[in-house]
Amino acid sequence: MTTTGFPGLATGAYLQQLRAEGERLAASAAVLDLDAAVPACPRWTIRDLLRHIGYVHRWAARYVAGQHTQVLPRLDEAVILRQDIPDDGLLDWFRAGHAALVQTLDAAGPGLVCWTFLPGAVSPLAFWARRQAHETTMHRVDVQLAAAAAGRPGPLDPIPAELAADGVDELLMGFARRNAERGPLADPPRSLFVAADSYRWTARMGAGRAEVGEGWTGPAAGPGDCTVAGPAAELYLLLWNRRDPADLPGLHLAGDPEALRRWRRGVRVTWR
């Protein structure tokens, strides 16, 4: 689904993931107090997370349903988190927005034309299905990590390897490229080599910007660089800042770990 050589998933696969992850998110949130903290999203509660993702689903559906080709006004995050939604109806509100998004994407034709904000997708429909599949997957992980922190430990629902590798690609080739001018700074420059299963990416961090490309520049990282490799699902959680390296047993790190620390500090997906 991308122009970088990464094969991506079919739109239907993204929709299947989006549908399933929204249902998992709701089920995991249903057993938690709305005031429970969300460690992966500092200062957020489960209430905040549901308001955020519920708004994002409606925001995305609006572009697809209306076929809007220009940027539409949207609420600031602080306003989103103050939405007047009664606690006893919040989960139902989330479920309704999620179902409407899935239905809207499922009904859209492949010739859909509307606004998008990341490079790489072969069509606007593929873009929105992909973006919302990853948005919802990552926030489902947030809820399940919050459950563990609240004393309800349990394994995270597994993330399919192809979906996880696709999420690494979206972060590196999409968000990181778009935000290169405010990416992680490094002086002297450092390079981060990422290997998720059979897929490869290279990120070069300089004093003024970060550049990302697909593939290795050589068989291994050079002096002063860092290689991070492992199962795609672990790299997905690591690079999206949901897990630390020590929590991922399949992760392999070699070279200078400061390159990875700088990358994780500098590349964060925020509502702005």
C-alpha cells in the first residue's frame, strides 16, 4: 500500500483489523474505572482515551463520508477531552462512532477522493483504513496496559505480524518523514537501522533533521550507529513508545543505544 516498496495490506484487511480492535478496546475498557490512569498516555485516564479515540473516529469518517478535499476545522485536544459526554453513556458513544467509521469505510468505493495527510498510500480509502486501523490498535494496547497497571494483569491481545510491520512502516515512512523538520536531533549525526522480521528501514538523525529510507546501507550498522531488530509486533510496540526494550524479550540491540533513545524521544504521534 505504500510507494516505498513495503507491500502493505489490502484495504479489506485494514478494515477487518479496525473492526476487531475497536471491539477489543471497548471490551477491555468496560471492566475498568473511567478514572484509571493510562500509563502509555501520561496524564490521561480511560475516560480521556475514549473521548479522544471516539472523536478521531468521527473526524476520519467525516472526510470519507463527505469526500472533503480540504482540511476541515477540528477541535483541539484539550477541548476533545472536555466533551460533555455522560460517563454512563461514554462506552456506547465510542462504540457508535467506531461502528459508523467501519461502515463508512466499507461503503466507500476505491475511487474515493478526499483529504489525507501522510505520503505513501495508493488511495485515500487505503490511507484512512490504514491510519484508523493503527490508531485503534495502538489505543487498544493502551487500554490493556492500563488494565495491567490497575491490577488486572493479562497478556496483550496479539498483533498480526504483517499488521505490525505495516505500522512500523507507517511510523517511519509516514509520520517521521512528515515531521522530519522536528524529528530527533543528533550532533554528531547517528543512524538507526530497523529490522522487523524481513523488512528493513534506515533513519539518519542529524543536527537539524531526520531522514528515513527503506533498506540497509550495508550488512550491519556502522560505528556509532544502532541496530534494533526483532519480531515485527515487538518493534511496533517499541517504536510507537508503548513498550521499553527491557520488556521485549525478542528484541536485539547492537551498537550505540543513544540513537534509539533519541529516536524514541523525537518521533511521537500527537494530535496537532
